[in-house]
Amino acid sequence: MSLNRLVVGALAPDRHLWQNQWLRRCLTAIIGLILGINVVCFPAIAATPAVEVNVSLGNQADELKFFPNQFEFVAGTRYKLLLDNPSPQKHYFTAKDFADASWTQKVEAAKVEVKGAIHELELKPTGEAEWVFVPMKPGTYELHCSIPGHTEAGMVGEITIKPS
């Protein structure tokens, strides 16, 4: 009996050690796979030339509209949105759900580059910005200016992401 306990006691630490090593190896493999996908896929997308799309938030006549106000993107394609505000007042390019359905490579404005999740861009009068992104999730998304009264006055649009 004591020999049996001795054998079981001697094997138990080895069994846990084996389970821990196996778990560590599995986690390492999963993390490696995720990092490998990012290294292989996103740099390949980031290295391709971006399709440029010009957007004006308002105009010099101070019309509360996006020019254009309908956008169609293809999932997996890299785009560079060139935004400008010729209007005498500030405007917002607000499309949270679209931004959540896209991978943002960068936003650049006034010699400042921002990386990470973007939900809205504010452009002051004569302001300009670049938004480089890859749409990922097909669907139709709302665009609007979130300044009170601007949406109601017609500063709205629609963004469609089509499957690749």
C-alpha cells in the first residue's frame, strides 16, 4: 500500500508537468499562428497601393452635406480617404459601425499620425485628414455629422462594404 502511494505520488508531479508543458506548447502555437497571420496578411495589404477617395465635409457655400454622400468599398481592399473641410465651420465624419467593421492602418492630420480604433474625425474649417483603412465586414453603415442640427439638416451618408 505504501509502495502504491509512493508510485502514485511520484507520477502525479510528472503528469502535471506534462499537462503544463502541453498547455504551454498549445498556447505558444496559437499565439504564433495569430502573429503569423498578422505578419503575413496585414503587411501584404498595407504594402498594396491604396485606392484614393476624396470626401468634402460641406462646401464654401456652407451646405450641410457630404460630397459625395454614398460610398462603396470592397472588403479586403486598402483605401485612403482624403477628407477636407472647405466649409467655414467644423464638421465631423462620424461612422462608428463602419469604423468597427474596418481595420484602420492610420489617420494622419496636420503632421500627426494616429493609429488604433477610429470612430469619428473632426475637421475644422480648411482642415484636411487622411484615413487609411481596410474594410473587413460587409454591410451598410450610417455616416453623419454629429454636430447638433447637422444630421437633421441633411449631413448624412451611407457606406456600403461589399464582399471581396
